[in-house]
Amino acid sequence: ISPMLLLGLFIIFPIFAQNAGDLCGICHKAISTASNILSSDLFFTLAHKPWHMFCQTIYTGYVCEQLYQNVVKLMWVNALTRFAPDIICPKLFMCSHSFILPGSFEDYKEAILLNKPKREYPATDFNNSLGWQIVVFGDPHVDLWYTQNKSSKCRSYVCCREDSPDIQTEAERPVKWGNFGDCDIPWRTAENFFDNLVISHKDAKFVVWLGDNPGHEIYFQTIEGHKRVISCLLYTSPSPRDLSTSRMPSSA
């Protein structure tokens, strides 16, 4: 549908609506119907082949299929929630806003703070002339299947794995502690980091762990796989696991 045709529809639409209530109802119905069509099994069946034609210019067919089933479809459906009738119709001036827009930025701040709950913080005497030591880390992206025997260049989402291509040149050979490019870090690098963290920050009072722990093989990640990586990072090496001995600084 051309942009001019869409513009024409929005100009003609009000003429056929008897009042603003009718117009708002028509908009809600149209947006809801469009959303249902764009999230239907039929739509995803029709979009399957074009997706593969585009994706396979970058990745293998297997990776493209896993991305389509486990990532693309979920992201698409999630994106459609941003086009809900209650959001779109007021922006098209077919429905009135269900809230009052603030007249200025100061009004906006006042509206936000109006019902903000108040919290009482107890007085605390830290009595620490050296200050607190706080450790912040995140995004380790550990690959429990990292290998130095396969290429760091591949047509997959992450390389340096057993299913990666064979090494063709020495420049493609992954190094022991991790490889710049399309690879995540091996377990030994994460383990070395945590071992040194405990030694160098043993007096830490607080640890902020920002997450994003697993590797980038998003086309076959599972909840159990995420739990396994977190357990390995937090407690001990992948095999065996000792869930009673934390890797974190003892005082944290």
C-alpha cells in the first residue's frame, strides 16, 4: 500500500464517521485487526521464506531457522505491542488521550512527584575513613563450549565452537583466554577473573552483578542453560559444582 493511499484513507475516514466516538471505535477495530493478522500463523508462514533469503546472505540455514523461531518471531510480536490501539489512535487524532498532557516540563515533574511514596532511611554511622569498596561487573558472556580447535571466523552467531568451521589460517586460530571478533570467552577466563576478584577485592562490602552472563548463541539458549552458566559463575567450575562455596568476596 503506497503512502499516498494511506494518507487518503486517513483523510476520508472522518467523513464516514458520524462522531468522534465512532471514529475512535473504527480506529480501535482496525488496529486490533491489523495486529491480529501481523501476529498470526499465516503471516509467519508467508514471512518465513523472505526471512531465509535475507538471513542466509549472512548466516547458515540452521542458524537462520533457529533465529526465526526463537528470536525474530518473539521480537516481532513484542514490537506489535507498541502499536496497541490505546497508543496509536490518540496519535492519529482519532481518539482523545486517556491522560492529561502536562503543559510544561515543570508540570510534568510535579505530576510525577505528586504521588511518589516517601521512604524513611535510618541514620547510619559508617565510621569508615577509607570508604566502602564496591565491585561492579557484568556481561561476561561465557561460552562453556569454547574451543581453540575451530575457527574464529564462521557464518554463525558465535564462533570458536565445536560446530564452527575448521581453521584455514593461523589468523583464525582462537587464543587460550578468548578471541576478539565473533567469539565469547572460555570458562577459564571467567574463572581466572573471579579468583582474582576474591583476592584483590576481599574487603568489598557490596557486589553489583549486572548480568547478561551466557554466550551469544541466542538461537538455542534455554532457561536451564542460563541457570547453569549463572551457577558456574557464582559458585564453582562446570563439573563438578559445589553450590555451598561462593565465588564472591567473603564479606560481600
